[in-house]
Amino acid sequence: MRTLGAAGLLALAAASAWAQDTTSVDIAPGATWTDVAYPKVFYTGREGLVAGGYVAVISPLSFSDFDRPESYRASLSASGEVSTRGSRDLVLEARLPHFAPGWRFALTVNAKRRAHENYFGIGNASVFDQANETAAQPDFYRARITRYLARGEVQRHLAGHVRLLAGLHAERWRLDTLAGVTQLARDRTAGLDPAISRAVGDVSGRVGLVFDARDNEAAPRRGGLVEVIVGRADSRVAGDVTYTRAVMSASGYVPLGQRLVIAGRFLGQRMWGTPPLGTYFTVDTSDRPFTGLGGGESHRGLPENRLLGPDKLLVNLDARYDVFAVPTLARVTLVGFLDAGRVFMAEQFTLTTQALKVGGGAGTVMQFGRAGILGLTLGTGPDGVVAQALTRWTY
């Protein structure tokens, strides 16, 4: 998910339409696989023109399993993109949610360079003043971040809707200043974090419990999802940093009639030890981690990574109304949302309504097949109007 111009959304829509051209291939005896390929072309004010592509081989659910919540049995994919402003991204991924009964596996290898990543400072009191972005210093709220990571996860069904989770995360990241006067350069001069402009090895393991009663993982309409995940990095074992990360989240979906769904999410994350700045960009989940607070995956009324801090509090509320729906084939949904969140830096994490950044808005989300999601939201919050393009539901 990212902030896009209207031209970018149209380009993504064209790419999704092309993605419907699939061909059956034989990879494993007794398994049906289809291949999917489409280009990616879009424009953002931060990255300029971005071009790339996505290719995958997917094993769909069998006829007897077609009503299961997973989108497919297994997927092996490669995705890459480059921008005219120096960013590049390559992701190799294997996701097997129902390939072996009772087990789920996921493995991701990613090399990413964001040449103009958003950076607004650290803590809940950080300020986004557009007057600082002048012709002389256009990248005042930008930084360069480079990440190389490998992430693996195994989940085992225990009973009912409960699964046990275990995983490893190995990453090397570097957060650098850009030329000229920037917020990150000011924070480096002030000595706010010694990890700025230094390569950091970040290796952690995690365990957790997942209660998943959603009727559909890609676009849930009823049920709920509760996750409790604890991760630990220890420089005496591997990497350069030591910290503990604990995340608790709960999402629920209640249908009101055939077309309307009320959805909500609560998430809290705490960190202990000495986590450096680069770890603040991550919010852990059992599916895919997302970054910071702000953006289409967390707070749609704020720019991406608007709030950075070790501890995070987030609440979302949606009203989702289907204006067109053919189950498992196509769906067009209008969504109205209210998002509220904050981070904690020097102060202790508490369940509070004080200093929450509140935003709201509306948008449209389209679903293609069981897993294809494409949407656009327009939200307003403390920093003004923000447009976000979505390639999956926020939660």
C-alpha cells in the first residue's frame, strides 16, 4: 500500500485486469497450478514513475475446500519494481496456507531501497509542517532506507480456530540522511539515535498464538482474528541489537444484512530493551508486518510512517457496503472509516484517548477472484487530506 496519484490507480487497475490471463502448469503430481503475471506502472509524488512486474504460480483450493477462508493452497511469487527517483524493491515469497493439512508456512526474501522514505521525526509530538518543504529543501521530511531481510514463519493448528506460531526474522537495515537540511539530519546532530547512518543487523525470533475465525482471509465479512505475538532480538546470539517486542491485536467483522459489514480493529505494541530507530518502522502480525503508524495498512488519515515510536496504539472502525458482489468472482465495496492512533516514546504505554491522532474518510475497494484487492481511500486527519492506494484490506 502507498500514496498514489489518480494516474497510478488507473495503471494498477489495468495491471489487475491483465492478471486475469492465467495458464495451467504442472508442477507437482496431483496438484493444479496456475501462473499469473502482470506489469506494475504507477506514479507517486515521492518516488516519481515506478515500473515493475509480478509473476506467480498459484495452487487454488480444491472443490471440496472451496469454502475455506484461505485464498489458495499455495503461492510462489516474485515481485519487483524500480522508480525514476532511485528506489528499487525485489520480493521473493512462498506462502502455503493450506498445502499441508494443519500447517501453514511462509517465507519471504526482500531487498529494498527507498530513496525518499517518509521521516517526520520520533514520538507522538513530531510535527509535519509543509512550510519546511521548500524548493531549497524539498526532502526535508525524507530519508533513504535500505533493507535486506529474510523472514520465515510456521503455524500449527492446535484446536478449533487456534494456531501456534513460530518464526525467525533476519534483517540488515540502514537509515541515511539525504542531501541538504532534513529532519533526520537534525535528529542525527541532536544525537537522538546512534543507529542513524549506520548499518544494523537485526535478528529476532518470535512465538505467538492466533485465534482466527474469519470466514475469508482476503476480504472477511464475519468472524474475528486475535493475535498475541512476542519477538526477541539478542545481540549476544546474533545481530547488533537487543529488544523484546510484544503485539496484541483483535479484529472483528459483523454483517448487517447482505451488503453491509461493520469491522473494527484494536492493536497495541510494546517494546523493551534498546530498540534502535529502524525497528520503529515495524508492526508485527501473523500475516505480513506493516510499517509505522500512517498509511493504508494502519491509519488512513495520516501519511505513511507519520508516527514512529517503540510503543504503538491503534484503533480502526469501518463500515463496508457492497454495491456489487458476485462471491469469489468480483466485488465492489464502498468503505467509510474512522482511524485513531498514537505512539509512545519517553512516556509509558497506556490505554488512553489522550493525544490520539484521529482521522476519517471514505473510499472504494474492488476484489477480483479470491485474493485480488485494489482500492483507493481519501482521508483527512491532523495533517490534511491524504490519498492512499490499497492492494489489500487494511485489516
